[in-house]
Amino acid sequence: MTTLYLASGSPRRSELLAQIGVPFITQIVPVDESLLPDESPCAYVERLARAKAQAGLAALADPGEAVVLGADTAVVLDGQILGKPQDRVEALATLSALSGREHLVLTAVALASTAKVAARVVSSRVRFRPLSREEIEAYWATGEPRDKAGSYGIQGLAAVFVSQLQGSYSAVVGLPLCETAELLAEFSIPCWQTLSVHSQEGVGRG
């Protein structure tokens, strides 16, 4: 039986995997996330997703039938990656830059086993309505932007900032579920596993 490991400490990615009924074990391994010279944002997120998956696999005592999932998300504005804010000043500057504009969110997901590595990159476009300085300050005060790429979480309080989204909502949250399901199928891992038990329990009741 194939065991899936999630090479991420993100609670959002855990919730998304659980949402599609895929059981997993968390396996976090540190990976250098430094941007390489002249590396494009798309190449960057794919490289990190692959690196996380492969590092997680290498850390297992017995990889055997294991498959490790790695993912990475980047918020991109004017060709520049907006990472997690270092402090209040950086977060406020980032949110001010995103105000009233469209930005790109790139999310890569990769699966690694002893036999192969496969990855997908999903691109989504998000537009913010104009934000006032007071709103930005109040949002920072909630604490939500502190650990988020681009200083916001679309699944949280910042949902009220989003006037338009073209692409995958789950990818903007942190894991593109359609593409993840396709990759899982390539590694013979079905979705909805945790739902089958409840379905069986309902059979024959009348």
C-alpha cells in the first residue's frame, strides 16, 4: 500500500489534502529557498516543489512504496516575487503595492517516489480592489499576513480584498487540487479514500 507524505508544515495544504479525502503523514525537511541568479518565478516554484518532495523522500528510513508531495507558492508583481514579510513595514508596503492591481500567483506541486518525480505549475491571476491605509494597518494588526507569501491569505480575512480571480482558488491557497489529483493518480493514489468508509457504512440502511 502506497503511503503519501506531505513535505510541508502548512496547515492550509494539510486541510486541502484532507478535503479531497487523501490520508497522509507530514514529513518536513528544511530546503534552501534562495532564488537562483536569473531564475524565473515559474522555474523557482517548480524547483522548490521538486526539492521539497525529493528531500522528504531522502529523509525516509525506508522509502519503499512511499510517495512524497512537495509544493511551493509565490506571489508575483511586476515580475518580482513577493515573499513572506520580514516585518510590519514590509507587509504594509507589499499590500499597498497590491492595492487596486492584478498580480500573479504561481503554485507548483511535485510528487516523488523511488521510481520518478513529476510536477505541475499552476498560474492564477488575482485582482485586489483599492485598499485604504487604514484597512492595510487593520489587516496587519490581525496577525494573518505574518506568515503568508505576498502578505495575505485569500482563504482568510483578506478574502474581502479580492475583486477578481482567474485560475485556481485552491492553488492560490497553496495546493492546486485538480492538478494534485491528476498527479496522485499517476502514482496510483486515489482521492476520496477517507470518504469510502462513510459510504460503506450507509449501504443497506433503510
